[in-house]
Amino acid sequence: MTLSQYKNAIEASNIVSKTDINGIITFVNDEFCRIFEYSREELIGKNHNIVRHPDVPSDAFKNLWDTILSKKTYKSTVKNLSKSGKTIYVNTTVTPIINKQGIIEEFIAIRYEVTKSIELTNQLQLKEKELEDLNNTLERRVKEQTHELLVLNRNLEVKIKEEVENNRKKDRLLYQQSRLAAMGEMIGNIAHQWRQPLSELGITIYKMKKLFTSRGDEFNFLETYDHSRDVIKKMSNTIEDFRNFFNPNKVKENFLILDAVSETLNIMKGTLTRHNITVKVHDKSCVKINGYLSEFTQVLINLINNSKDAFKQKEIKNRQIDIKISKDDKNNAILSFSDNAKGIEEKIIDKIFDPYFTTKHSSIGTGLGLYMSRMIIKNSMSGDIFATNLKDGVTFSIIIPTR
Ligand SMILES: Nc1ncnc2c1ncn2[C@@H]1O[C@H](COP(=O)(O)OP(=O)(O)O)[C@@H](O)[C@H]1O
Ligand SMILES: [Mg+2]
């Protein structure tokens, strides 16, 4: 191979340029013109830094010049700029050509383009960076979310505690309200039961005055006196009945359901006669239950009051309440309380035990009676109470386990 054949081979496959000792271009091959998009005329005589990229720091050029001026070959991947502003990466070798006297005559630069592979590497690095960033953000997000969840959880716990406390307060309030309602009922009954003996006493005292003024008749006077004492005794008993009801000894006891029923009927005597209500009691079982007698009595009072209201509202003539006490095959005590006041509309029968549910005028209904009754039966006696419609009325069934 001759020298010119070598030269041709190199020039055909590489980007070649030559400059003089000052860096002024003296030769470019076709490949150089094609890659950097200049014509040969535009390049010859110009400084080689015509293809310099503004990104490249001047340090790099200092290094190049130091190397080649000390007669060494310089090798590097260089970032260049084409005429239209394209970035071109080239692997460059710059060799100083030295003459026989050992002086640098010119520089020859041989390069090949590596733009594609550099760009791919750059893109890859960019993607890797993005991925890393994404990973970092993800980790941070997970941490943040976990923290948020923790805070949320803590808030929720506080909320639940508050709600539970609110519910407890509401229950206490409901209980007090229902006791107040019952107390109102009691006072009404006392008034009723006292009306007759009070007028009786009035008559008696009048008689005494007459007997006293007409002088003598000691026998009649003493008889009238005894009668007055009886009346007063009866009034005092009435008070005693109600006092027991409102001052319940708060110890659970075993009691006959029948006793609770009798006490209720005694307390409610006034209401029942005033409203013409007949109550029939059937008890073949003599079953005892364990709980607070006064509370159980309150449930029965609620049921009687509801029947009374229904009788009045539906204008029932022949007003009947039936109370049956029995036991089922699982040894539960059953009290079924039925009236003939035309029953409860099916569409509301599921709601009647809800607090504040009432179909009555706000001056009569509190909607608490059945709610409290169910609370008492469930909480104090582990039993249940529910309502079913009959042909002409409703039955409330109370079921209480007897252990
Ligand atoms: N024996 C009954 N006959 C018909 N409806 C009844 C009877 N008992 C209860 N109800 C219905 O159930 C509702 C809720 O009763 P309750 O909880 O005692 O509250 P209130 O008596 O204050 O309305 C009543 O408003 C009424 O509509
Ligand atoms: Mg009621």
C-alpha cells in the first residue's frame, strides 16, 4: 500500500482536517464538510474554533493546545457545533506533524462521529435520574400517606370516645326525661285518688261542726272521727305506694311478675277508672323474674298509658286490656299485653321503639315510653320486647330469661 492509498482510506472513512500551527484550517475532507454543513470555501483560512460548541469549557481547549504544542497526540470525545446549530459528538485524535528539524509544521485531526451513541447514553442517564427521582418521591409519598393515616386514626379514636360519651349523656337524659314523664303521670293519679277522700273529709268535718254545735251526740261524733282517721290512713297509703315507686331500692331482686302487675294496676287505678278501661289478668304459672321491680312496673305503666291514648284517639267503646303471664318451653317468662285499640299501622310498627318516635301531639307524646321500656327490658333483664298487630289491637310481648 502506498502512502497516498493510506491517505485515501483514512479520508474516506473519517472526518479529517488540518490546521497550521495557529489553528487556522488548511484542509478539510468531504466528510468534514458534510458533517459540519459548511462548504470547503467557508472553512479554509478560518480558525478551527468555527465548529466549537459553546458548552465546552475553555479548560478543555487549553488542555488540547498544551498537549499538541508539546508534540504529543491528543485524544478525546469532543462536543462540536454544525453550521445549522446541530450538536455533533466526535471521537477526535489530533496529531502534530513535525518536520525534520523537529519543529511542528501543522496539526492533523482525524475523527469519527459518535453523536448517536452519546445521545443514547445521555438519554439513558436522564431516564435513570427520572426513575430515581420517582422512586424518591414515591417513598416520600408513602411516608406522608402513612403519617396522614396515623393522624386520621388518632382523630378517629378521639371522635369515637367523644361519640360514646355523647351517647352516654343522651341515654342519661332520656332516662331522666322518661322518669319525669312517669312522675307527671303519678302526680295525676295521686290527685285523682285524693279527690274523693278529700271531699269525703270535707263532708265529715262539716258533719262534726254540726254535731258540735247541736251539742250532745257523743256516739255519732266518735264514729265520724274514726271514719276521718280511716280516710286519712288511706290517703297516706296512696302516698306510700308512689313513694316506693320513685324511691326504688336499687338492688336486683326476685319477684313475681304478678306482683309487679298488681302494683301497676294499683298505681294506675285512677287512670283506668277515669278512662273506663277493664283489665283482665291471667296467670297460671306464678313465674318469678330477677330485676328491679320498680323498673318493670314502669314498663307496664308505659304500656297502659299507650293503650289509654289509643283508646281515646280511636274512640273505642268497650276498652279491654288483657295481661297473660306464662312460661315458654325454654323456661323464659312471657308477659303478653294486648289491647283492643285497633293496633298500629304496619308502616310504623318498626319505628315505635325508636327514641322520640311519636304519632301524638307534642303536648302528649314524648316518643320515649317504648324506647325506655325496651332499654329496661334489655339492659336490666337481658330480655326483649316487641309488638305484633292483632285483629283489633296490638300485643306487646315481653320475654325474660329466668336462668
Ligand atoms: N297500644 C298502642 N296502640 C296503638 N299505637 C301505639 C300503642 N302503643 C304505642 N303506639 C304507637 O307507638 C308510638 C310510640 O310510643 P311511645 O314510645 O310510648 O311514645 P309516645 O307515647 O310518647 O308517643 C306512639 O306514638 C303510638 O303511635
Ligand atoms: Mg307512650
